[in-house]
Amino acid sequence: MVNDATGKTLLIVDDSKVSRMVIKAHVLAAHPDWQVMEAASGEEAIRVVQQNAPHYCTMDINMPGMLGTDAAEQILQLQPSVRVAIFSANIQEAAQTRAQQLGAVFVAKPVTEKSIAQALLHFRGPV
């Protein structure tokens, strides 16, 4: 069965503009037909999802205001089919466990080609 990943939408949530730019560049290099939306906070991400439901979401944990894991939980309540990758430099077990509880994959920062590839693999889902 062929995985039809054309025309997908990705929401990148990170308070670091540089991290958003790096993720966007790598994702679009691999999937030039994807649409990419960005948010700099959990609250902004929730507003974006209420207007445009993405297929995928990369989410930083530590941001001003709402934690990324809390934002991811609310996004998944709004759109349960969204596949989420939680990016964080906080590699403590509690953060990883929280990501697992949400059904998300935990990806350790820094944002690199390898970490983005890990998120893209999760987005593909079970074959």
C-alpha cells in the first residue's frame, strides 16, 4: 500500500523562530507539496488548529505561557487524528512519559536533520 502524503498540512509550534525555520526547511525539502503553518506559543497553536486542522504537528515543550504538552493535549481533544511530535531539550523521563501518554513521539532537541527525520517517520504512522 502506498502512503499518500501529498497535500498534507504541518503545524510547527516553537517559540524559537530559528527552530521553526529549520524544521520548515527540512520538511519542505522532503515534502515540497506540504502546507506549513507556524505558531510561536501553545495558545497560538490552539487558535490555528481551531481554524485549520493540520495533519501533523511538531510541538516544543518549554515556551512562554502554556507548556507544549498541555497545548498538544488540547489540540488532540480538538483534532484527535493529528499526529504529534514533541520536541524538547528537556529529556527527563517525565517529559518523555507525558509525550507517550498523549500518543506523541518524543524527539530530543537540538533540531537537526536526524531529529526531524524521526518526527517524519512518526507522521507516516504504522505501515
